[in-house]
Amino acid sequence: MSEILAFIKAHRRDIITTAAALAASLVVMLLIPALIVGNAPSTAGMLACIALFFAVDPAFCLAAAIFAGWDLRHRWFTALFPPLAFLISTGAVFGSEAGGFMFYFVIYLAICLTVTPVTYLVRKYGRSES
């Protein structure tokens, strides 16, 4: 038990950061669409979902990928949270009609998988020698 507590004490910042990234992904990708579908009228809900799919979700995937690329060794998996949370939310919120949303999942995954290493490389090699 003391080994576990020592590990947690040594890595508490990473644990808190990872938990916060997971919680943010779940709120943006799972909770907000569920609230929209459950509470908004059909026309307003469709408009809000379109705004989510084309603006909010890609921007959040971009932010998560930049966050993961900032410290790639320790945070590489946090770039996968938003697309996976989106995949879970489409199945939970939209049910059997979620097959059409795989296109968005692939796009969000592509954003995360391309921006993360680019951020890492820019951070590693992009420093100017002024």
C-alpha cells in the first residue's frame, strides 16, 4: 500500500492533469450533446449539433492534441480521449443511427493524430537560437 501512495505522491500532477483532460473530453463530447438532444427542440437541437460537429468538437480536438503534444512522452494518450468520447456519445445519444457519425470520428481522430506529433516536433526543434 505504501508503494501505491508513494507512486501517487510522486506523480500527482500527471494524475490530476490526465483526469482533468478526461473529464473535459467527457463534458464536451458526451454531456453537451446529451443535454442538447434531451432538452432542445428538434430544429434548435439540430442547429446546435451542427455547431458542435463543425466548430466546437474540432476545436476541442485541436486543443487536446496541442496539450498532448506539449509533453508527448507523458500525455500521448490524452489526444485519444476526445475522439473516443465522441464515439461513445454518438452510440449513447443517437443509438442505432450512430453509424453515420463515423465520418466525424475519423476526422476528429485524424486531427488529434496529426497535430500531436507536429506540436511535439515544433516544440522540440522550433526553438530559435537568438
